[in-house]
Amino acid sequence: MSEADVTLFHATNTRSSGMVYLLEELGVPYRIHRLSFAKGEHKAPAYLAINPMGKVPAIRHGDTVVTEQGAIALYLGDLFPERGLAPQMGDRDRGELLRWLFFYGSCFEPALCDRALKREPGKPSMMPYGTFEDMIATLTGQLAKGPWLLGEHFTVADALWGSALTWTTAFGLLPAIPEVSAYVARIAERPALARAKAIDAEAAAAGV
């Protein structure tokens, strides 16, 4: 199995665009298998065999399938250690990397969805993120240390969070927060983000 044997299952204008960006940051060979949500291809048996949830993104590397954005980011960062985007075991930043990859899926997304859908919050002790305010304060406190989540070193966590905070602020799902706005502005200057946007724009123009 070659390290270059990476296929990204992706649908344009979805969360999986963040993984296109991540792969562009890594600068490694990969293939995109595009799925049309309009045609229901994400719910077709062929893709449900990859991810029974019918969600994107997912990656296949040889016989290994990985779903969930944080897990994909960690897998790819570890698969290409020479790119220097994932502190390895023994590095003091490894724990921080894991923290922020898991915080995204376990705290940020649930809190964001609850707030966007105007769900009545439960008791903090029953919520996976405590309160929305707790989650935001934790995130902004880390971003304030900047310029990146782990300090001076850009990692796969920044590719994940950079993409997510870009689209959540663009759609007004987050309030105007100086630390978030400054972080998104730094992400916007990354050449890899421009390449990822161009890839999706070309596909959208072609109707795929």
C-alpha cells in the first residue's frame, strides 16, 4: 500500500471541503471521489459500505477507511509525518493536538448545532460541552495565544478548525468574536486554502 493511495470521498459545499484544504496543506497526492447529494449518492449502497452514516468526508487508504473529520486529520497527519503538521508521540504538543481535534467534534459542533437550531439547552451536566458560553470561552482563550492553535506551529488541527471557523462565521453561526475573526483572517492568507477553493469551484462549474 502506497502512502499516495489516498481517496477522499467528498461533496462540494459541505464540511468535507475542509479535508480538501487539509490535503492541500499537506501537499501530498490524493484522489477525490465526488458524491452528489442532489442525486442521493451519499445514501447509495456503494457509499454506505464506506460510511453507513452516509456522511462526508471519508477517506480510504488502501484497505483502511476513516470517517469523522478529527480522525481523518489525525490519520493523515500521522501518515505523512515528514510534512510536520502533526506532533508525534513523545512531542509535548501531541496532547494539545489530540485535545483540539477531539474538542471540535465533541464540543464545538454539538454546541453550534444546538445554538443554530435554537434548541433549549439541557442541564450543563448533561451536555457534552457544558454550555455554549463555556465552549466559546475555551476556544477563544486558546486562539488568543496564537497565531495557531498550538502556538507558533501550524498543524492539521488548524486545517480542521480554520475551515470550520471560516464557514461558520461566513454563515453567521458564530457571533462576531475578535479572536475568531483574526484567526479566520490568518487562515484566509494560506495558499492551500485558495487551491482548495479553486478545486471545488471548478467542480461546481462543471456541475459535479
